[in-house]
Amino acid sequence: MVDTHYNEPRLVALYDEDNAGSWDTDFHAALIGPEPKRVADVGCGTGSFAVRLAQAGHTVTGIDPADGMLAVARKRAGGQLVTWLSGTAVDLPAGPFDAAVMTGHAFQCLLTEAEILETLTAIRSRLTPGGTFCFESRNPAARAWLEWDSSSTGPELRESSAGPLEEEWELISTMEQPDGVLVTWEDRTRFLADGKRFASRSTLKFTPAHVLAELMARAGFSDVDWYGDWNGGPLDPAESREIIVAARTPVA
């Protein structure tokens, strides 16, 4: 399911402003390396990272289920360097690709083990022997969702490309499961220029590293590097906020 939040033009326009940091994409770009590769950017969003990779000399396919996001990606400076597709990992062409990435915690939109396994299997089947899939997921042990509620502080007023706006968040529910935690929250935006309000309810899955390891093995990945922060520190399953993964396919 595509969150309608990502197809409302004014909200899509705010996406890059809200995700302006490059610590994550710098890390993934380093994992991919400077040598030109065929790269699939799965869940590419508005395409900033896909274009960056293409401008660095890689051959890039960006795929996303939100047409509003892809519309921005296609119009982005350098967007003509990327092949843009609507869909998810299972809709990727056969490739082969040397590397695949899934940034912006998009991996957490996969809400069941079946969806995760389907995505991992689809990506692995399109990678060359020794190809790498890089992604990140928030570590459930850090309980980041506890920060996703503004009920005690009230709406936040800020300036944006669409003018002044108010934002607030409400944590709706957390559901503990054997394979992780499902977290649902709602974010609400009011554009002060015209008073228009938008509300978007989303659910993300927080999957522990040991479950990810099992699913990656089942999908056919043979070797995995684990990181716990964007400085390349080791993963501590009990403490790290991030689970950052570079998983490789078997070499024939």
C-alpha cells in the first residue's frame, strides 16, 4: 500500500527538506564504491540518491510505488540519467545488477516476514554473483517510536518551501510480535497559508537483527556485514539505534 501522504504534491515537496542529511547516503555510497556499477535503488522516493549515484558514473534504476515521488524524481536535475520505474522490488527488471540499495528506512515498510522474504528474494535473484544489497532498519531495542509523539508538547511551527506550517505526531499503537514490533503513528500537517490539513497514518516494522539474518539466509544471501551507526561502528543488538546491512550473494 502506498501512503497517500507521498502523493500529495505539497507534502512530497517537503520530503527532501525533512530528509536533507546525507550521513546515510554517504555511507551507502561508500559501500557501493566508486567503480561504475549497475545499481537498483529500491524505494527511491524523490530520487536524490539515485541521481547522485548516476552522476558518479553508475547505471541506475530507481523504483518506487508512489507516483507522486516519481514525478518529482523525473523532474529533478540529472533525472534523465536514471531509469525510473513504478513498483516494488518484485517489479524490477531481471538486471542483472551489481548492487541494490534501500535507503530512508524504506525496508521497514515491509510489515510481515512474507513481505520481507519476498523482497529479499526478488533483489537477490537480480544481483550478480557477489552482488551487494545495502539497507538499514531501526533497531527495535532502541525503541525510537517513543519519540514519535508530540501530545505533551503540542504542534511544532516551522517554515517550509510551502510557507509556515504546523506539524504534530501521535503514537497510535505498538504491537509486539515474535519477529519484531509493528508501530503505527499519525502525523498531521496544517498549512497556515490556507488552513489546509493533511493527516497520514503509517505503520512500520521494527525487525531484530537475528530475524533479519535468518530471512537473508533463506533468501540466498551468503555473507553479511552488520553496522550499528553511520560511522561504521559494529552492531550492538542491545544498544545500537540502527541495523545497517551489506549482504552479498554467493560467488559462483
